[in-house]
Amino acid sequence: NPVNGPDTNICNQPKLLDGTPLPDKCCAPKSSSDIIDYKPPPFTKLRGRPPAHKADKEYIAKYNEALCMMRGLEDTDPRSFKQQADVHCAYCNFGYDQDGYPGVELQVHFNWLFFPFHRWYLYFYERILGKLIGDPDFAIPFWNWDHPDGMTMPAMFTSDPNSDLYDVNRSPKHQPPYGLDLEYDKANLCKPPKPYKQLVEDNLATMYRQMVSCATKPCLFFGGEYKGGEALVNQMGTIESTPHNNIHVWSGSEKNPNGEDMGNFYSAGRDPMFYALHGNVDRMWCIWKSLPGKNNRDITHPDWLNSTFLFYDENAQLVRVKVRDCLDTRMLGYVYEHVDLPWLYNKP
Ligand code: C2O
């Protein structure tokens, strides 16, 4: 059976992965109208998501304005920045039970729901921002961490503490121009950083390994099967485990107890940089499918294709989406702007 999204009648006290309860519940507000099966609205041109490090002033100002408006919505509005961040807490810190399976917690990490869940999550985040600024063509940026030019925190998120793109709960140590280590581990916190050239070479080798040598089959790339009624599965796909998890921990503040914001599921969505990190994760799904291997294709198991999630759309309507409807980003109206893939030609 597929995983049928959350049961909206149940809102658990969320907890950390080790079971420690979190103080605040984070489920989405109740909907006053019925849930609608989602159909992406028609569009006239594809939105191109740009690499964050290449964004110009005008684009940054626009994203800033959109986020300012999102932050300005009432906390109870499902489109507010607070509620958008809480989506991640509810789906990832056991705030929900699976619909139809009371007492079985829902978890979209560590399994094959990782890519489709985050694709839909970013999609609605982007639609809401576009609506708020009256620009349905607005596209969020991606943090191009697989390219040497993107291996620092993107400046648009760090350069202005008064910007709505800024977040104080980030690692003070890893501010630009400090280089991003795609295999960062907290255990290395006090070791001297690698020379930049070495860091870049190692990162490109990591990308090749996680995208090519170790991702030779859908189950390895997407992660393990997770079906309706099953308890937590722990079989991460290659990109989820490294570099995705490492970038989370590297970005969050080592001064906070749980690495907040980026270093923990429940708080990660409070940092606007989170959505850029995941833009590139999402882009890796597109790229992986475009690689020549004969197994580089989507999972065909109906339980994956028919799994569902619930999101509020840009009109604050609660909608049900299916994994099968997000496999092609062009159907959702967006693509990623083209950037070179130096890791692909960097076979270690
Ligand atoms: Cu839902 Cu980057 O994790």
C-alpha cells in the first residue's frame, strides 16, 4: 500500500530522532474546507530556477520582498513563513500519523519519499511567494553546492543581516568565504580546514560517487521502500545521506543544542537557505535521470507512485498531491537553469 499522507485529525507532540520531545506542536492549521486533489495551474512559460551565486541585485531584491511578505502573514496563516517552516517539523519530527494507520508515525526522510516530498514542498513554497508579489513566474534559487563556484554559503543569504534572507542561527565559523565540505562531520569541528583546492577536488569526487558510482539503481539513489502502515524505514538514498545531511549540519549553528536552525529537522525550514539547499537536491534528481545509465529512471512501484502528501497551496487551499504527478518538473512549470557539472568529468 502507498503512504497516504497525514491523518489531519491527529497532531502528535513532535520529537527529535532520539525521542526527546519538542516543546511545540507543529502540525498545519486545520482546514475549514474539503481537501482537493491538486491539479497544477496552467502556465505560459517555464520558470527557470537560477543558481543562487549568480543572482543579480534585482532578483535578490525580489526574493527578499516576497519573503518579507511571507514573514508578515499571521502565524496562523498556512502560507506564513512560520507555517512553511513547520511543514518540515510536522512531516519530519513525527508530528503526524499516516492516514489510515493510527499510531503509525509518518516520516519522509530515510526512504524513497525523500525526493518527492521535498519537491512538492518547495513547489508550494515557490507558488506562495510568487502569489504574494503578484508574479506567478517567480522561481526560487538553488544553492549550487556541486559546483566549485557554489561551495560556500551563498552570499545572498549571508551578506546583509537585515535582509529577510538572513538567519542568525547559522554556524558563525562557516560564513563565507569558508569552504563547504560536502562530507562535513561534526567530529571535524576543531580540525583545521582543508586547503581550498583540496576541498574542491574532494567535493567533486564525492559528487561523482553519490551521483554515479554508488547510485547505479533507483533504490540506491532514492532510498528504501516505505509503505503504508510501516514504521520508520532507515535506508537513505545516496544524495540524502551525503552531501544533503552533511550540508545541514555544516550550516546550522554549532552553538545551539540541536544545531538549529539547519542542523535539525524541526528547525531547518526556519532558515531561508534551507529551500536553496533543497533546490539543488531536487535538481540532482533531474540530473540523475538524465545520466546515460540504463537504470537512471524513476521508481515504477505503484506504492511509490501513489503515495500522497498534503500541502496548502498559494490560495490557502489544502490539497492532496501524488508522487506520480511530480516526476517531471516541467509539468509543475519549472526547470533548473543550466550550469556545468564538473564532477561528472571528475571520475576519481
Ligand atoms: Cu527534509 Cu534537508 O531535509
